[in-house]
Amino acid sequence: MHDLKPMTPLGQHEPVIETHGPVTLTEVTDTALASVAARLGREADTAAILASVLGSETPAPARHGGKTLTAFWMGPDQWMVEAPLETHEDLAAQLAATSEGAMSVTEQTDAWCRFDLSGERLADVFERLCSANTRAFTGGEAVRTAIEHLGCFLLCRTPAHISVLGPRSAANSLHHALLTAMRSAH
Amino acid sequence: MNYSGFKVIKEALTGHRGWGPAWRDAAPQAEYDYVIIGGGGHGLATAYYLAREFRQSRIAVLEKGWIGGGNVGRNTTIIRSNYLLDGNEPFYEFSLKLWEGLEQELNYNAMVSQRGILNLIHSDAQRDAFIRRGNAMILNGADAELLSTTRIRDRYPFLNVNNARFPIKGGLAQHRGGTVRHDAVAWGYARAADQRGVDIIQNCEVTGFRIENGTCTGVETARGFIGAKKVAACVAGSSSRLMQKAAMRLPIESHVLQAFVSEGLKPVLPGVITFGAGHFYCSQSDKGGLVFGGDIDGYNSYAQRGNLPVVEDVCEGGMAIFPMLGRARLLRSWGGIMDMSMDGSPIIDRTHIDGLYFNGGWCYGGFKATPASGFAYAHLLATDTPHETATAYRFDRFERGRMIDEKGMGNQPNLH
Amino acid sequence: MTGSNRLEGGLIDRSKPLRFKFDGIGYSGFEGDTLASALLANGVRLMGRSFKYHRPRGPMTAGSEEPNAIVELRSGARKEPNTRATTAELYEGLTANSQNRWPSLKWDAMAVNDQLSNFFAAGFYYKTFMWPAAFWEKVYEPIIRKAAGLGTLSHKPDPDSYDKGFLHCDLLVIGAGPTGLAAALTAGRAGAQVILADEDHLPGGRLNAETFTLGDQTGADWAAAAMAELSSMPNVRVMTRSTVIGAFDHGIYGVVERVSDHLPEPLPGKPRQILWRVYSKRAILAAGATERPIVFENNDRPGIMLASAIRAYANRWGTTPAKQVAIFTNNDDGHRTASDLVAKGVEVVAVIDTRTDAPGSDLYDVIAGGEIDQTWGRLGLTRIEVKMPKGGIRRITCGALGVSGGWNPNVHLTCHQRGRPVWNDAISAFVPGDTLPPGMIPAGAAAGDFSTHGALVSGRKAAQEALADLGIDAKPTDLPQAEDAPVRITPFWHVTRAKRAWVDQQNDVTAKDVKLAHQENFVSVEHLKRYTTLGMATDQGKTSNMAGLAIMAEVAGKSIPEVGTTMFRPPYTPTAMGVFAGRSRDETFRPTRKTPSHKWAEEQGATFVEAGLWLRAQWFPKPGETHWRESVDREVTQTRKSVGICDVTTLGKIDVQGTDAAEFLNRVYCNGFAKLAVGKVRYGLMLREDGIVMDDGTAARLAEDHFVVTTTTANAVPVYRHMEFVRQCLFPDMDVQLISTTEAWAQFAVAGPNSRALLQKIVDPEFDISNDAFPFMACGAVTVCGGLRARLFRISFSGELAFEIAVPTRYGDALIRRLMQAGAEFDVVPYGTEALGVMRIEKGHATGNELNGTITALNLGMDRMVSKKKDSIGSVLSEREGLNEADALKLVGLKPVNPDHTVPAGAHLMTKGTKVSAANDQGYVTSACYSPNLGCHIALAYLKSGDTRMGEVIRLVSPLTGIDHDVEVVSAHFVDPEGDRLRA
Amino acid sequence: MLIDHPLLGPRDASEFVYKGDASLINRPDWQAEDALAKFIDYGYLRDNPASDHRELWFHEQGDRSWLVVTRDTTTHEIKSVELARDVARREGRSK
């Protein structure tokens, strides 16, 4: 086992947690990500493999979900799979091993930073950040949109718990934007 | 009637009864030597130079609405000749020289104001590119000066030199650049052309071309057929719509460019500043309004209006370098239709139809070109050869691979 | 202190007195006051000066359409020029100053312009100031500029923050007057998602300014009750202090919420204002109407106001501009003001009604068929002279004159998508036309329905209509009994014999100016506006356009609609530029992207440079180094001598997979990729379809069906977009999948003769990276530091033996530390972008400066890479003659003849012996640096026929920077042209 | 503007990047007799109508789909939105 010490997207060795009013902002670093895209003509196979990985149906456009693992829709015939990093450090390789040539798998774990907002009245915060109609979120939504010039995913786990995935290199900018919106809203 | 300070005083003392129409409302005649389609700045300038410089007569300008109602009346009034490429720089420098003598020539004060234009530099690569440009300007007889950050700070103490996301590392100045009262350009040319016998015919839309055996013999209009030995299209913004009537497809897309003006403020900006990295440029009018703009909206449009994202983008740029602007108010926005060409440069050329000529594709830079465009187009119409500063503005440059692409964006009009 | 003109009643809170200052003098008002109402209550009518003639001006209105009473609000960095006193809410300690006057508001030296106004008629400046030509910039213009303008900017950064946001609704109701409230109640009760926005802090619109009742309640009480109900509905969002500034495409509205403008300063963390982008399915325009003035002699004195404004000041703010008030009207609404004032105990000295059949009154004197002939009062109205219907003049002493010329529906937002309003004779006004923004329904006074009853019914009906479109059935709301007076108006626009009568009061456009414009053939409404500046004031013509049109119609012998309508454009009211920028300012103007080694580089004291959005280490100064060149030279020298490390994470990385991946790369690169072996990397040149170079980079084949493509830092996004275009639009049935992996991997270049030795200490021993096992252009997956997955590429930008090693980004920081530690024995150096640049110039590698969007493969000397045996983007159009000139520019190297000289980028090249001119231009320098290896400056340049001119001495000129000396044309490969080092 | 994405519903146009006329899908055959002339026409000449215009938009801040949007350039009214890939296949680019 290597002894290299990982750094969080915000440049720390421990995730950053901040609370303002009813909302808590948590940097999340314990999730592995891998994208899965169906090969041409293998769309059904890919959906089936993914369904078995997730233990549930493959998420429809703009949705996320899953039981054993979770995934969200990224684009036509393309999904991002989420898994606990501790057990799935090399998620992409694990998925590729099951792909039977039906799908292209790409490691995405460190392509993204992730901030979870939890608490009450999250829509008051998100309406200051992006055009997604977060007030209508009920859980299971996955929307890719722009936040302060950054392309981000919004994953609504429950209306009181929404994850934001943004480009890792801009984690500080995204974090600043989220905090500013929290202070403005509450 | 000659305009002068003396005349203004005399009229003031006698109740302003002596001022006549700035131009006649002419009725169309059956035939002209030259019919110019489009009563904008370029069309009126073309008519003026045809009559004055090339001693031509029997000239009509046909305007579908009111003269000066198109892009000459809806731009940010900037004049400059800070171009890079050989195909462009001599032409725009020629234009700047014409601006410098324009008011005396036209006997009309268009407020040609050479308070300078400054392009800000934010990176070493940009400095290299601006040095190349400044050298090209000087080699072509224009003026250019490289300014240090210190000089810029002295001149514009309120600029956010250090704190902006893209620090200011210098600037390329052209001191002869500046602004002109845009409407006055159309009116001044109209008045001067009218005095030389040009018929300016408003509310006369061209509905078609009469083309017989490959030769254009005149135009169908809302006010009947008008014959012409030479028909000169000059309707940038509507070029494709017009030339479609002659079954021509053009290397042009129409895009909307928004521009903005603030409420009147006491003088704060002496000249024009452009902040390329932030899509923002700004000057201050003599009335006190900050006149500013940025990128085109970026999609094909004839609607003469834009949308919020670009307004926001432009103001973000403004706030980044002038953080005091937060408390100035945006008073009015407007939109013009730009003939965005495939290489960002214009066309002044004959068409494949005898007797039919074309001037268009000015992108968002047509205003500063007004005098030279009129002059060069008149030259082409009168002599059937291109003016020496406009030889590159040909239709066939795309098939020949001789694009004039200042920005290096290729054949995607919305990126120029 | 209670102001001298304070009346009883009103919606102000007399238990909360507030102190404020205007022009340095202290006053007091009450919570609920505006600056204008509080000043009027204190007997102050003079609040400003006009633009051109510096005439004294007081408030004309009681709302956002105010053209006259504009002031500089606040002080210091928060100074806010041109603020309407009529909408500025009073707060404790408010300070305001008058503007556009010197030395004082009462004694303004520039008022001399007024005496000279005959010389300053419309368009006078177009006719003079032309001689001598040089005087314009030096003499005339500076005087004009100094005299012009209104308020002054602070010249300090705006200290407040701004926000942006996005809201979604079924129905946006614009305006919370009776129409808007009825609409919102109807839609809210039906369960629709409703946003109700009003520019005032107190919803109710005119209901707060009127005395009539709705059912058994006052208008204000009914509005408050309606608001209470709406506020309790979870599906309704009520937004006060929120102006709908524009109607944009597809039901999107811009709404500016003034969160903190009524406070001394914003609360911590809160913005001053928020720009909301509202996505609505339907919108009801319930923006009401604005009263318009009548134009007559000297109609601009402080104290001469719109009658409805005087009524509003009396009823809502409990104040009056004067104790004796006269009214001038052409319609019944003027009488309403008179009777309300009488009820408040204000003396109404006369109602001058231009109609000969004016209704009589026993409360006040009515002069039917009368006209105002003249007014008096230097800094405020003292007297009017009325031309009596049967002849003769009657002088009337009064301190205020309420003018009522009829009402204009607020159609502005209906015009934002180029809709044109239409004329309605019944109310003598323009009403919304039928080319409305899709989804917008005008209602109430905005649609020309002027009675309160009409407004309520119209609002309800509009809501039902809008919701029916969305499939929501809205039950009719019970509405109270309300006033339902008919509009009785006889159009009267101006007193024709007036000599100096103001049409646009802020810009000093007079009726005579309109006539002069006509005389000079500026007849169309657009010409009129531009020639006279009519309607270009900060009220955007709200108080002036109609009269201007009417006068032009009269002199042109046309009807008003024949003359035309002016276009209304966003924003509805002038809007702070800061709010359009939102949070994107200063350091957060654009996001900052940081490399994985950023923190480590900071610890090393690195200097950073912006590369697009990225911050990259530019160089790493060592103690004692005083000039950047010392650091850079050391980094270059040490790398070439031993080993250096550079963070190259910023290069774009695109994962390309699929059975057609190789064929796909064949299409996007001009050179071939089909035969590239697994485990190998190849340089690729990407053209645009027009044959010009788009980007270059490498493609590494990790598996038969898997490549990783790199792009330049600047082009990562456009290249990905382009590849998706090729994939989805041009070859939709190729089996290829793309995804960006730029951020997933931290990538470091390890370059120099000792790079392998260093990496052998890092890469786990089971991976053989010897020259035989892992030759130049090899690639593969490895593990490092005892098992961390990594990718290793044997590629070189520096020209040295070099590798690029990539690990998951979170380990980038640890890896650079480990590499530096492991490299200590080799005296490893980190190097920044400057040293990177020096080494690539020494090696002749093109980058952004060379790939400037006008360059072909031929210019780069890579024309043979453009395969003609396959279809690739750009290959056909690169055959055009202009892209294949005999004397085409070629990439060359340059060395100064005198080794002390520089070879600066941006300089142009001339053949020796020719004149320095554009005609003789032979090319230009793209990149330059000092080469510590060659001991002199070197450069890359494009030179005509450069490849055949090696050894030629040419002239390098940069007149801009004062350089003119000789340079020698050499190969662009200054260092190791044979490439022995990188294969070592 | 709002673009009604066929998979995602209405999305703000600011999430998209515009390219131009959807005729750019119809890239000429590089081996055709008159390939150069056809590529010049393809690359440079546009109908540029003041009416319905078929155009390409890339959902850069979204699902990375290229879309063909039919939009009236005089009113900005959007008449239809399709995945460009479907259009390309329908127009015979599958070979």
C-alpha cells in the first residue's frame, strides 16, 4: 500500500464543514466516481449491466438513484456511478471488468469536488446560484447546470440534502460561491 | 445653407426661422445612373463621395425606413484604426484620416472627438500580440503607443489595476482614435449629398431586382420600378435578406449586438477603453452617458434585441475593471443587426451580376469604416476598380483561401 | 420638527421620526416618507437643476418616472448619483446632495445657459464649433463635457455586494396595485405558483394614494388585507422593492430586488440588490398608468407637478408642496386631486380646466376653458397667470400647480420585444398592441382600464385566462365594490402660443425645439428623438414622449399614431450596473482554477500567472535571486543539466474509447492514428474545417479501443466541443465515446537527463522504464510509491529525456513532494511556465503564440503531416491557393547578430536593404526568450519562405518599442535538432 | 431564451454554445469530383434567413448533446428541438 497522503479539493487534509443559519455545507471526499458510456449498439446491454450494479433501474435522464451503488444520468447513454471510496478505490477498473465490451468506463473520482448542502430551505440558497428549479425538487433529480460560470451537477438526495459536484480545480471558487449564497439567503 | 457659428447667432436673434430642411424629401425618378440601396451611414457616404469626389450625378439613395435608423444610429460611436492585417489596416487608417477632415468637408459638426482608445493587456501573450499589432499600425502610417501600467493608472486612477481577476499589465493606445456623434454622421452626409443633387428617398423599400440577361437594370420598390445603370446594395444587417432577392447566398450571418448607455454622469472617462479579457468596452459621450458594450449575443437574429446573459456578461466585465460602476445606472439598452462575415472582415465588390454591386459584412465594426467604405464603394462604382485600400474585400477570397481573419476564429461568424 | 407642509393622515409612521440631510441642512421626516415627500413636508421644493439650461427643478412626480428631483444619495464610496428623491426611502441619517450645479443649488453659475438658450436650440452644436478643427477636443468639447452630465461617481470601488438568482413560476404578476392584487389573489387561491412583484415597498399601487373605498375598507386597508392573505400562501411569493426591468425571450423577466437600499448600509452578508431571472409560463402586466403633463409657458418651476403626484403626497405621505394649490387639467381626474386636497385642508385656489364643459364644484373655483398663460417664481412657483375663456388674464397666487393631462398606460414591457402600442381614442393614449411578448397579458390601467372596479375585474379575468392556458381552473375571486368612474378627457397637449414651454424637463427640450426639428426635416419620431434628445433623459421619456409626439403630429398635420411611437427598451427604470454583475467581481469575476501542486508551490514562494482561468506557477525564486530571469535561467539550466519538474495538469485530457476510436482520431487529426500501436503516443495536429490549425497535442493509445488525447491548456474546452460535434453530427454511427478527464489526473512533467533515474525511485520496481522497455513515445499504466495507480508517458516538450507522470488528482500534492524528495540527490528543480516556455522555444515547439488561428500546417513546416489518403477535418479546404502560397510564412528561429540584442515578440521582419514599411513586411516574431543554453536571446518567427532563408541576416523592427537591429535566420530547433537527448 | 431540450425539458440558452446553421451537418464527401467547391460552399455560404432557421447548439453546461434547434430569427420563437445525432442519422450520415 502506498503512503501518499491525499489532499481534499479545498487544499486541506480533512474535509471542510461550515454551517450558516439552517444550512450546513460539507466537503465530501469519500466517494469514487466512474463514468459509463454505452458502446454503439450495446445500449441495452449497458443499461442491464448498470442495473445489476445499482440493484435498481438505470436512472432516466436528469435522474439519479440506485440501491447497492448509485448513479446519475450524464448524457444520452452515459451515466456516472458513485461508490464508497473505501471499497471502490479503483471503481473504474471494477466496472470495466464487468463491462463485457458493452461500455466505455472512465475514472472520474478526482475530476470533481463535491459539496453537500443539508438543512432547511435549501432552495433559498440554490435559487441564488443556478437556474435549476430546486424548489420543485422532491428527491432523485440530477441536473447539470452552471453555477458562477462553473459547470456543476446538482444531485437531490432529499430536498434537505443536495450534492453539488463541480470541477475540482475550481473547488475554492465554488465553495466561496456556495457560502456567499448561504449568507445572502439566510 | 451653410452652417456656422455666425449663422447660429443670427438665427438665434431672429427666431430660428431661417433654418431649412437638412435634406429634401425627394420623390423617386424613373431612372438614375446610380441607385444606392440603404440610407445608412455607408449608403449616404457612398452617395456623397460619388457626387463630390467622382463627379457623378443622377444618384438616388433608397431607404426603407428613415435615414440613419439602422446601425449608424445604434452603435457605440467608436472610431479607430488599430487593425493588424494588411488587408484591413490601410483601409481603416484611410477612414480615420477621412474622419479627421470630415466636419469641415461636410460643414456639419459630427463631434469627431479624438480622445484616444486604449486596449488593455492582461497577459504576456496578449502583449506580444498587441506589440505585433501596434507595429503593423505604425508600419501602415497609423499611430500607436504601448502604455505601461503606471501610465494607465495615472490616466485612469479608478481602474482596478491589481485586484481584478485579470490584472492590467499595460495597454496599446491609439491617441487618434475616439468617438463621433453617430447620428450626426448620417445627417451630415445626407445634407452634403443632398446639396450635391443626390435624391434621398425615405420609406422606399426595395422589393426586388430587375435582372435581364445577367445584368441588373433597376430595382422594384414600394414606390414602383426605378431604373439604374448601377445598383449598389449597402444594407449591412439586412444583406442576406436583400441579396436573396437576386438569388445570392452570402458568406454572412446576421447577429444581434447589444449596446448600453448609463445615466448622465460628470466626466470620468476621457477616452475609449476596451477590456478584451472581460468582453467590455466603454467611452463617455459628451452628454455624460457611459456608452458601453461587449460581445454579440452569439446566435442568428434579426430581432434587434438581445437577452439578459450578455447584459450580465458585459456588466461583469465593467465591474471587474471599474468597480465604481456598481452605483452607476444602466439607462437604456438597444440591439443592432450585424452582418457577421465568415472571416470578420467586410466585402466591397462587384457581384456576378453585371450592374449589381455589394457592400456589407461589416460585422460590428462598420461605424468607424463609414467614410472609407463610402469612398471605396464610390470608387468601385465609378471606376469599376477597387479602391487601393479595399482590394482585399472580395467575394472570392474564401474560395481562394485569402481570408482576412483578424481574430483567427475561422469560418464561424459569431466568434469574430 | 414637524415640517411646515405636513398634513394629517397618510401612511407614514409618526411614531418613528427620522433625521436626514439635504445639501448639508438637517431635516426630519417619518418612516414611510421618501426623500421627496419629507423635503416637501419641510417646505423644500427646489431639489435639482435641469441638464442643459440648469433651470431650477422640483419634483414632478411621486414615483420612479421622476425626471427632475434627482440627487446624489449617500456619500463616500456609496455615493449614488442621479437617484430619484421620489423613490428614495427615508432612513435615519440619510444624506443627499443636489447635483449638476455650482456653487450651490440656489445660485448656479451655469444657469447663465438659460439666458443664452436662444443660441442653444435643438441641434445647434451640429452647426458650429467646427473651426478651427483642432479646437474641438481642446476647447469646445471640454467645456461641453464639463457642463453636461448630471451626478458624479464616487471614483471609489462600490463597497456593496450584489446577488443574482433564478425563480420559476406559473404566473408572474407585474405590479401590486388593484389589478395585480386581484390577479394574484385569483391565481394564488387556485394553487398556481405565483410571483407578485412591485417596485414600491408598500404594495397597493394607487390604492395607497387615493381616498376612495373598496367595499367598506380604504384602498390601503384592502391592499394590506390582500397582501396578508397572499403572504400566507406557500405558492405565492410576494416581492416588494422589486422592479421588473425587462421582458426577455420565452417568458424570462429580469427583476431587480432592492434588498438594502432603504437601509443605511446592507446587513452583514446581505447584498445591496439582487437581479432575479424569472422564468414564467405566463405574465400579467399590471403596471398601472402614469399621468402626463401639459406643456405651457414656464411649466417647469418647482411646485409645478403632476396633479396625481400632489394627490399622492397628500393622501399617502400627509404632505403638500404648498398651502395654496391650483390645478390645471383637461380631464376629470384633475378634479379628484382638487377635492382630495380640500378634504385635507389645503386651499385649492382654482381648477383651470381646458374643457369648456368642465364639471363645476362647490368646493373650489373652476375656470372652464381656461389655459395657463404664464408662471412666476425664480426658485419655486409663486404665481400663475390664467388666460380666461372670455379673454383677459387672471393672476392667481399659489405655491403649487397640479397638472393633469390624462394618463398613459405603462405599456413599456409590452414593447421590449418590439411590440408596438396602438392608439386608443377613448382615453387619448397608447395602449398595448397585439404584438405582445408571448405569454404576457396586460390588465387594468396598463391595458387602458382606468377605474378601480375595472382594474379589479380586469386583473381577475387576466389571471383566469392565464391559468386556463396552463390547464388550471381558477374560480372567480369575490371582489369588493369600487369606484368605476368613466374617463372623461378632451385632449389638450400644449398651450400653442407659449414661447418657452418644456416638453422634456430634464433635457430642456421645448415645444419650439420640436417645431424646429420639423422645420429641418427631422420628422420621424426617431429623428425627433435623436435630434432634440427628447425622451433620452433618465425617465426615458415617460413624462415627455407623448407631448412631443402630439406637438410633432400637430405641426406635421398628422395624427399621433401616424407620427409613430417610440420604442421602449430595457430596463424599465435605470438599473445599477453592479446588480447585473452580481457576485462576479474582483477576485470572483471568474472562477480560479488551481493545479494540484498549487499549495506546495505557494509554500515554495512561487510567482503565479493567469493562464486562462488557471493560476500556474511562473517561476520559483530562490533566496537571493532578485530578478525573475535569475530564477528562470536556473530552472532551465538545471533541468537540462539534471532534472526538473513542472505541473502540466492544465493540459486538456480527453478520454476517447470505442471500437472506432482510432478511426475517429483519424478524422479529427490531419495525420494518421489507425496504425498507432498500443502503448505508444503520437503527436497529432488538429485542423479546423477551413484548413487552419486548431490545436495540437498527443494521443496515447492505452488499449486497442482506448486513447487519451491531450490538448493545449487554452483549447481544452473548444477541442472537446469540436470532437463532440464530429462525433454526434458528422459521424453519428461511429462507435466512440468521449469524456474529459483533465481534472481527474494530476500530471507532472519530469524532464532532464536524470529524469529516468528519478522516476525509477518512484515508479514501483515491477515496471521497467528503461530505454529499451519504455522508449521515447511509450505510454502505459504503472503504479507508484508502493501501489498507487498512475499513468506514465514518455513524451517531451522540453526536448530532454522526459516523462509525464499522472496520478489521481488528490495525490498530486503528495506526489510533487515525493518527487522533490526523491530528486534531492539530483538537485532536482521545480520549474514554472517561464522555464517551460524557454525550453520549448529552444526546441522550436509551437504553442498558443504560434497557433494564432491563421496558421496552416504548411506554415509550421508540417504540411506533409496532412494525409491525403484519408478523410480528415480540414484536409480539403487546406488545398486552396491562398493556403499554399509559394512564399508562405514558415516557422523559423532567430538569433540576434549582436548577442546583446533582444529579439522581442511582436516585432516585424524586413529584408535587409528594403524600406521599413508594411509593403515590405516579411513576417513577425511570435515568441521570444533569453536562452541560457545559447547565451543570447532567441525567438520563433514566421518569415516568408523562411525555410529557404537559413543564415540570412534580416532586419528586425519594432517601431512601437523602438527596436531596429539585425537578426540571423536559423532553424527553430535551437537545441538538440537531431533529438538525441529525448531518445536517450 | 429557453431551449426545450428533447430529453431534459426547457433549459436556459446560456447553458448552450452556439455554432451556426444546421447545414453544417451535411459535410460534403471528401472524395467527390468537385469536393473543393462543395467544401467552400459548405464552409462559407449561408441562407441566413429572416424566418425559421435550423441551427446547432451544444449543451455545454448540460448533457453535452448537440441539438438542432429550429428558431424564427425575427421573433426568437423556437419551433422544434431535436438531438443533432438523430437528425444526422436521418439525413444519411450513418454510413
